[in-house]
Amino acid sequence: MKHGFTAAAAIAALGLTAVSAQARDFTIASWGGAYQEGQRDIYFTPFGDAEGVQVLEDVYLGGWAQFKAMQETGNIPWDVVQVESAEVARGCEEGLFLELDWDRLGGRDSFIDGGASDCGMGVVVVSEVIAYRADLVDGEGPKTLADFFDLEKFPGSRGMRDEPKYNLVRALLADGVPADQIHDVLGTPEGLDRAFAKLDTIKSEVTFWSAGAQAPERLAAGDYVVSIAYNGRITNAERDGAENLEMVWDNHIAYLDQWVILADSPNVELAYKYLEYYADPGRQIAYSKEKLPYGPPLIEAAAAMPPEMAAELPVGENMATAFVTGTPKDVEFWLDNLDEITERWNAWKVQN
């Protein structure tokens, strides 16, 4: 979940890393920006106050580079960090992340699918939904993922995130492949051809965005009629005054980051206490309500969302057709195939 951060935050993060490596105060790393500011208010600062400890923060930049540096130097500056599914799997396999004692954390069954693994505990659910300008489409607007690919029924410009993985998944879902067969189909030459062929049907109208803020900005400006967008970005754009934006939850792509504990952390007991603190339905509801409109990983928290909030979040009925990333099969597939598929994706984008 790449929320981004400012240059100043990056510099601050480097300073925090140096301090935490020396002092080894309890240190949590997350994705920076407004997202981490919300975590600080709801989780980090109250937890530190409750335990009577100082909680330092750092910014995780995504990927494996920072973890590779830890492996090479033996310097472990973090205790707990929020990471994506592929990194959870790799760090667990390589022994960098601690295998969790789930008896201490309420059991795996307390979390939604994909929210609990051997080494990771769910943090937040972020979804890529279909968003559209209601005043720029005919009738009631698109209702399904298939409508996103239907230029006759809903003509006009399309926006998509510039990455191959889940655009290809989305293409196969729209072409009628059941969710539980996606990896099997995409893992064949014929299936990969099928996914690209489906993308070809809208390629003439597609432009790509890379930063999450771009999709709502371009929708608001009328540059996109329909776009893939993060659900929280659309809700926040509406709160900031953007008009005529609507979301479609059919076959949305749901991402679920996880907290991990560094295996060589000198603060493992405190790290467990933090995860226990985080696994509180009331706090997770408060984050969604008061900070950013993303979904909680706890089943109890998701079920307790007020109806008006639930309508804008990846919870309840909105998850009925979700394609949840980060399952063991999903992680294994992309670890094995991403490089090759990305090469084809990059070539496809520049083809006429």
C-alpha cells in the first residue's frame, strides 16, 4: 500500500532510523503521509502512553531493499513494520520476521480472509474500485466490472493504475473467469493472451495513473469518465467537495497489508503488546471513521460499522465479490511470474 511521503518525511525517516538503531526504543515503521499520521493518533501515541514507553516511528519505503540491508548488516532498527503480502511471505520464509503466537492475538479466525498468516497480522483493507463521473455517463452508470470494459455502453476515457498484476486479474474477471480460477488461467500462455486481449478492447481510451491522488483528480477534472481508484481517495475527494463521483464495488481488488515483528527485535514482548492493542474493534472503527476510510481487518470491527460508513468501505456486502490479494496462492503466483509478465506489460503499453 504505497501512500507516499514528502522529501522532508524521508529525511526525517533516515534520522529516526539512525536514532532507533542506537537507542533501540520501541520503533514502528509504516507508510508515511496522512496514513501514518492517522495511525499515530489512534494507535502509536495512545499505546505508548498506556505502556509508559516512547514510541519512535520510521517510514518503510516498500519492497525488499530496507530488509536486505538489515540482513547484510545485522542492524535491526525496527520492531514492528507494516508490509505487503509478498514481503510478509519472503520475510517469514527467510526468518527475518517472527512466526506469531496466534493464541496471544485472539486467533486467526478473528480476522477476515487474508488477514492472518504465519508471520503477519492484518492492518487495513484498501480496495481498488471502479469510480465514475455520474454526470458524464448515460443512465444510471456502470454497475459491473464488465461495464468498465464496455465502450459502446459507456463510452469515454478510462483510467487504470500503471501496474500489470491486478489489471490482468481484472481483465479476466470481466471476461468471465471465476475468481478461484484466475491464477490457473493466467498461468497459461493462452490465459495470459486472453487477459491482454481483453485489455486491448479499451486500450484506445486508457491512460495510466501511478499516484493514488491522480485518479480522483482526473475524474474531477473530466479527464476520466471512468477509472480504477482507491476507495478512500474517492471518499476523501467527495468530502473535499468533488461532485458527481460514484463507486462500484463489483469485483474490486482488495489489498490487506500486515503487521510483522522483526525476529531479532529486542522488544518482542512490547511488539506483541502493540499487536494486541491494535487488534481492538473499537480502535479500528475509530481509524476508519476519524482518519482514512479504509476497512478494518477484524471481523467484529467490520460487522460493527454503521451502515452509512459501511457503504463507502470494503466491508460487509461490498466484499461479496472482492478479489482479495495476498492469499498464499496469489503471493506464490506473482513471486514466480511478475518479472516476466511485467516485461510483456511494458511492451504492450507502447504498442499501437
